[in-house]
Amino acid sequence: MLAGPKAVPTITIAFAVVSLALAQRCEGDWLVQPVTQRVTVEPSADGKEIVLSNGLIRRTFRVGPNAATVAYDNLMTGASILRGVKPEAMVQIEGRRFDIGGLRGQVEYAYLRSEWVDALTSDPNAFQFVGSETGETKARFPWARKHYAPDLPWPPRGTSLRLRFQPPEGVLPAVAVTVCYEMYQGIPLLAKWLEIHNGGTQAVRLNAFTSEILAAVESESLVNEPNHWELPNLHIESDYAFHGDDPRTANQTTHWVPDPQYATQVNYLRRTPVLLESRPPLGPDMFIEPGRTFVSFRTFELVQDSTERERQGLAVRRMYRTIAPWVTENPILMHVRHANPEAVRLAVDQCAEVGFEMVIMTFGSGFNMENTDPAYMDRIKELVDYAHRKGIELGGYSLLASRRIGDEHDVINPKTGKPGGAIFDNSPCLCSAWGRQYFQRLRTFVEHTGLDIIENDGSYPGDLCASMSHPGHKGLNDSQWRQWETISDFYQWCRGRGVYLNVPDWYFLTGSTKSAMGYREVNWSLPRERQILLGRQNIFDGTWWKTPSMGWMFVPLTEYHGGGAAATLEPLCEHLDAYGAHLAQNFGAGVQACYRGPRLYDTDETKAVVKKWVAFYKRYRLILDSDIIHVRRPDGRDIDCILHVNPQLKTKGLAMIYNPLDQPVRREVKLPLYYTGLTTTARIREQDGEPRQYRLNRQYDVTVPVTIPARGRTWLLIE
């Protein structure tokens, strides 16, 4: 029972929340109201330039005497992103370096005046601009919408611009380079990539390329060198990503380097990192066969309009929903510990009974997706069909990297010429004969059985391979590119078939749907109480860059990494408070967890608790899958709070508030409602109570009184 007002004093806590110092009001904010302005590609009045704009950002290209970006503007703030003219790209072919487009003659690189551009000249040794085309955006690969997800467009709405270049006279006459842009509607985002076509009769060797070269305005000017530079306020990443679980650690292509042409910078040694280069760390060292076209990775450039952390995170999350909308799929899943038919059927039956939607035969279960023996595949197909009859999807776990196959197939260390010393010590090369067979086996298995999900652990982490005998790559310099191609092709094949992908790595832009939210696995062997609070911290911290649907959590129903009775939920009926707390905070965050064990419930009382929180999530699924505003981080000292927001829904916000203390509390919670789109008043009700009307202050906040039981939680619905 809740203590009365006399027993529990009321305390007002002013949480550190979103402080938004914006000139525009909600109705002019692209993160609050949809932008309907279409992307345009138009010639300038004098015909000298092409202007690509969506009302939020604008990029301007001078097209004579060569093509180059001469303006790049943040229309949300009025600031210029560009301070100097550079080539559109660079390629190294047959050992020779060539600029693609660009203009010469700019004397001052601290800024670029419009009147200077007419005097700039073309480099005769660079590829020359010969024409352009515009069109609609195109899907990078098919997306089969098999699971529940919002109705997002694919491909994203927008416009493409293609700038065509030919080599200088007398050099590589059959090679043509197209610099490709896509700009998207309603978000300050564009994509850029290269297409290199060999129209000759002999193969040409592409040693290296840089697909974006941008002389950006610096964020700070320092005489000395700091330990950490503040970079230009752009979020840059590409789909050439691996070995990381956030956009920064997985980023392999974004390089901020000093600009040697910027002679007047304040830094004494002229080392301010203000030149963006988007390029692979090695290679690709590819032969382009006659009549074939090499297509580079895509660089995505998101222009930020604020340095405030929450707003920047919201922009990045909107970017993923735009260019990788499959990440919004969010099925409720269980990890069953054993893959024998009886165990799988029990898990399927229980999932169907409580409203779960997916079963994964987890690691250590005995499931083997590499076993393409027809009899084994037939047995799995029977289980898949059984699950489908119950309305449940079925899939399983497969380990790729961090395992040893043998000297013939493993990654060869370029320093030693032997296996070993890879990122995970030993790892198979994806371009070895074994690697090729692995992906073919998985394709065969999926096609035969109708499997719905693959949890691909140890996905390609970026290992280099110095082998000269693997059939899928020539040597060291093309080994990284070829292995990335291999894993990307497979994930995109899965995306086209509607196969859900759990991948503990940042492969979202190449087709994966979910990665780990971010936690230390051995923490799940700690006492139950500590697991619960740490879990809420993991969710709070993991959703700055991820949407709720992009990260999985973990619930060890049986012992995991040891820990004994104090860490274990089984028997579930004896630890319903802890089990219910896991369910409440995962579903309350819109985050699906790997519920790992042989069963989801053991008694009717346990089943009722599971069904309660599944029903809660499904009732409020739209708002719970929406963005999280980080109100107060869990610290065990007082209540903590997250706020889901979506201005496009009838329910514009849902606040989850947790009390970790051993006594009930009354609090006045300040909720930041700016991103709900509400401007003057809000109707707020606690759980199923009667709504009350609140007036927003000029910071778009309201203060709401709540009473929360000891170690309990409550939620507020905002309309």
C-alpha cells in the first residue's frame, strides 16, 4: 500500500533536462513538425551553378570551368559549413592520383567570398565535369516489411544529383567517374558516393579513393593543441562500418585532418582538424573489369543545428529511421536455451500464450545453422512451421568470427604471415573457401527451413588478411573491402527476405535490425537488485544514439556467468518482484530483451505478470517505440525518469518513473514537453487515472506530482 501524505513528505526535484535555446518555435522545428518542402535541384539565375536544397540545408556546385562545391549552408542557423573549395573526390587508379573536379586559385582558406569564385580555374590534370542528371532517390537494397514497424517510406523521399566527370586528355580514356548525391526531405541530411565505370577492353586497378573532401568551418580556434579538438558540428558516418556498437567506434571512413592550404589558421603548427576526408582505411585495391562499375560506400552527412546533447541525439535517431527504417521493427523475443523439439515447442507455446512474437534458439542451445543435412533441416522446418501455426516466428544463433577454423581458412596476420593476432585473436577470413561455404550454408538453411531470424554473433570486425591463396581476395590491400562486401551482401539478402537480424555490431546501414543496447555480460551474475538498476542505466545510456528498437537488453531467467541463487530468477514464481521489475523497465522503455531460459512462466501468477507487461507494451506500442528524452539517470539515490515523445501521435508523450528506494516517495516531476509538440497546455493522466490539464511554461515544461511505491514505478500519459 502507498503511504499517505502525512507519512511521506513531498520533495520538489528540478531535474537537469533539455534546455533548448532555439530562435524558432515548435511549428518551425523539423524535429517537432514534419517538413513538407520537397528537395529541389535548380540552376542559379546566371546558369553558372546547380543548387541542391531541402529548406534545411543547401549545397551549391559551380559547374564551370570544372565542377566543385562552392557553398554548403546550414539554413536552420544561417551558418556556412564551407570555408574553401576542394575537389569533389579523389581516385588513385593504376598507381596515379587524380582529383575529381575542383577549382584552383583560392588564396584565403579561412573563408570563401562569393565574388572570388569567378576567378577560380580548373586543374588540367583533374577529371573534368561533362554533365549532370537529376532523379528520384533509389533503395540501396530491398526491404521486405515482414514485422511490425511504422509506415516509413523506402527509399526515403528526396532527390538525387549525379555529376559526371571524364579523365584529363590522353589519360585513362575509358574511365568515367560519377559523383552521386542524394538529399532527403524533412531532415538536414545528404548522402554521397562514387561510381567508377570502366568502358574499355582491359581491367583497370582502383588502388584507393576519397569520396568526400570538405574544407569545413572550424568549431574552435586554438593556438596550442588540446587533448581533444571540437570538430565541426556535423555527424558523418558511412555504411562501411564494423567493430563497434555506436556510430563513433564503428566509424572506419571519417577522417578529420589538417588542411595544408589553410595558412592563416590560429593554431601555431596549423594542425586544426578542419578537412573532412571520407575514405576507407585501406584499399580497396580492386580490379574493375571491362564494362563494369565500381560503387563506393555511401557517406551520410547530417548537419546539426545545436550542440545540445539530446537534440543532437534526436537528429541522429531520425537519420536512422530515414535511411535504415528497418531498425524500427521491434518484435518481442525469447531466447530458448535448448534446441530440442520439446524445448522449442514449450517456448513457442508459452510465447503464444503471453503475447511474445519470436523465439531464438540461443547460443549453447545445440542449434547449428551450418548443418545443411536435409534430415536436420527438415526437423528445423517442422519447428518453424509449428511456430508459424502458433503465430510465432522462429530463428537461431550462429557464430561467425572469434573462432578458429584452421590455418588454411583463418585470417593471416600481415605482421607474422601466420594465423593469430586478429581482433578476436583467431578468426576465419570471410573470403576463404570456408567463409564462402559458411554464407552459402546459411542461405541454404534459411531457404529450406523458412527461418525468420538470425542472430549473427561475432560479425566481421574488420580483420585484415594477408593470405594470397583465399579465393575471395587477392591479398592484403583488398581483404578488408572484400570481407565487408561479403557480410554486407548477406545481410542485405536477409533484409530482402524479411529475415530479422540481431547483430552485435553497427551494421544498421547495411541491413541489420538490432544490436546490444550496451551492457557488461558478467553483470548478469550480480545479485538481482543490482541487475535491475544497472539495466535501467544501460537503457538510459544506450538510447542517446539508438532508438529503443535498435538495442536489445538481457534477462537471465536461469543462472548466467555464475552468481548462484542471489543472481537467478528461476524459480520465477519465487522472484516475481525482480522478474516484474525487468519486464516493466524493458517494456516501459520500448526495449526488447533476450529473456534467456527454458520458459517464460512457471505458475499462473507468473504468467499473469508477464501478460500484464506485454499487454502494456502492445497497448502503448507506438509511443513506447518513439524517441526517449533523458530526464534523470538512474543512480539509486532517488527516482529516475525517461520520457517517450512523438508529436505525430494522439498520445504525445509517456513518462516512465521508477523508485529504487526502500520506501514510497512523493515527488514533483518536471517534464520537458518541447518535443511532444505541445505549446500551451497538456492533458496528463497517471496510469488509468483521470486526466488533468497542465499549462506549459515558456521552457515547455510542466511539473506533475506523483506518488511511487517502494521499489516500484508509475507512468504518465501526455495528450
